[in-house]
Amino acid sequence: MVNSALNDINDYLESKQDDALAFLEEIVNIDSFTYDKEGVNRVGEVIRRQLDAANIPYEVRKNEDFGDHIIATVKGKKEGKILLMGHQDTPHPQGTTKNRPFQIEGNLLRGPGVSDMKSGLVSMIHAAVAVREFAQDELCDIEILFTPEEEIGSPISRAVIEERAKDALAVFNLEAARPDGSVVTARKGSAHLKIEIEGKAAHSGAFIEDGISANDELALKMNKIKQLMDLEAGVTINFGKIEGGISNNVVSPHATATIHIGFWRREDFEGLYSQIQWIVDTSFVPGTKSTLSGGIGILPMEKHEGVTKLYETVQYAAKGLALPITEQRTKGAADAGFTASLGIPTICGMGAVGGKWHAVDEYMELDTFLPRMKLLANSIVIVAQDTLKE
Ligand SMILES: [Zn+2]
């Protein structure tokens, strides 16, 4: 039963390959820079047309400063839902497609956002339709979320993603598969902190004893904080910008430093943060007063048990397609971090294979488009069946 449904799904996707490519060409040729709300919504219009044609109902949520959210639902017969996510924006400014339109160079597709991640948007819709046609009785709901501003860290989408993901059985994020074909099972998180130190000014030639140097305090704190960096554990600490003092013959009355921290596990950051807090609260130069502000910007995608299990399912689906698949952890952050942090089984990089994202030589490998679409559709069916059995 399962196998015949999967075969039907795969045949169907194969028969729709030309439509998928035409859909991709159309949206790649629309500039959709994150800050170009109209451009992002033009991509949204094409998506809505495709959803209408496929008879998939959707909700549009208008946004003031960015393009709209589109939330489409393919109804299943069973309880629960699987969430598919993709972003409509790109980091390429208006006018990019004029000089660099969609192109096919042998096996490589070119054009701004072709791999990051307009092909993923096409895959989500095609996979959902195929699954509905041939496995609806076995399925829970499939929800497809299209967001408008991932490239700047999803400031307004984070809440929408968390709302839609919180009761999902699984989440597939349709960022591109890595250049070696891997899907992504872990991503780093990042935090931005700021230290502010107050001291007391005094003439450094005549009355240095009367001053309290915020600069000296900052130097001591920086030295201690930097020692907490642990490259082996992937915990990085960078002092991005430091400022302090008034002029050369004045004991510095204030100093500031900003810190960027990268980490794989939230727990690592929390441990580090309390150590930094202790260093900031301690005055090494007596009389200085310091404060610490800031916190986590993007949550890491941690490879917890749910992620591991979902990856096993994807591997199982890949085996059925005779598609070798590997996993990778990557340093870049993405929306998958928000859903994985809620404890929801999440896999990122479910799109077609590509690379050189955000660069002029961005590419997508054409011959991976269909296999990865099949992988997504088959994974959805297997996840739904597995979960519903339990
Ligand atoms: Zn992306």
C-alpha cells in the first residue's frame, strides 16, 4: 500500500517536472529583495496563483513593513500536521534579475535566489499536491508557510513560525541542500552582548591617583572573557567594537565593548553568559561600575532526539529512492533554529542541491530538482504514517 502510493507520487512529480521548472523560472525572474515589499508580494502572487490552480486553500497575512505571509493547508484525513517552510525574499536588490535573469547552463540553473530558496518554494507546493493526490487517506494536514524576510533574520516571522510550528509533528525547511547533497541537522545560534563601564576622569599627568580608569577595567574584563572561548566546542567570542576614553592625558571615565558569540547549544551559551555576567559584575579596578546588556539573537538548531529520528526517516525515504543522503551541521543560522528550539523534529536543507548563495555565481543543480522533490513528498508520507501508528 505504502510503496504503491509512493510510486504513484513519484510518477506524478515526474510528469509535472516541466511545470515545476516554468514556475521556478517565473519566480526567479521577479526581484524580491527583503526590503522590497512589492517585489516579495509579486512572488506571493505567483504562489497564490499556483495554490489556486492546485485547489489548495490559504490565508494571507498582510504586514506593514514587509511582504505578506501566506499560510496554505492541504487537509489530511488524520489528526496532526506537518509544517513546510520557505522564504520568498532574497538578499539581491531590485534590478538584479535584469542583468542576471534565470538561465540554464547545462545542469546548472542560474539566477538570484534560484537555490536560496525559490526552488524550495516550488518543491513544497508540488510535493504537497502529489501527496494529496495519492496518499490523502493516510495523511495528517500539511501546512505550507511562506515568509517574507528570512534574509534579515525573520524579525516578524519568528512569532509566526513559532505559532505555526508549536503543534507540528515535524518541520521541513526548504533551504537548499548543501553542495555535497547533505541535508542540515544542526545550525549555530548567535548572541549579541554589550558591556558598559563607568569610571572617573582625572588629569593623568598631575592627578592619576584621583581617576578610575574604565579603559583599564575593560582591558582586564576582555582578557578574562576571551579566555572563555572554546573553539573545540564551537563557542566563539568576538569583540566587534570597543570604545573608551576622552583624550590621551585623561583617565578614561567610560568604556564600552560589543561582543558577538556563536554557539551550537543553547546550554553552552547560558553557561558562558553567567560567567560573563560574573566578570562584568566584578570590579577589577576598584570603583568602576559595569553593566551587561543584550542576549540571544538567533537560536541554534540543535540536533536533539526529534531531529535525529526525523533524519532517520528522511534517510529511509532516500533509500527507497536510491538517493544517497548525508547530513551536515552548518555555522549559518536559519528559520529551522526557531522550530528545533521548540523541541519540534526539524530538518533543514530539504531543497534541491545548490551553492554560492548570495553570490553572483549562485547555482542549483537541475538534476537534483525532481529527486529532492520526491524525497520531500516521500518523507512527508512516511512521517505521517509512522507518527500515526504510534
Ligand atoms: Zn535562504
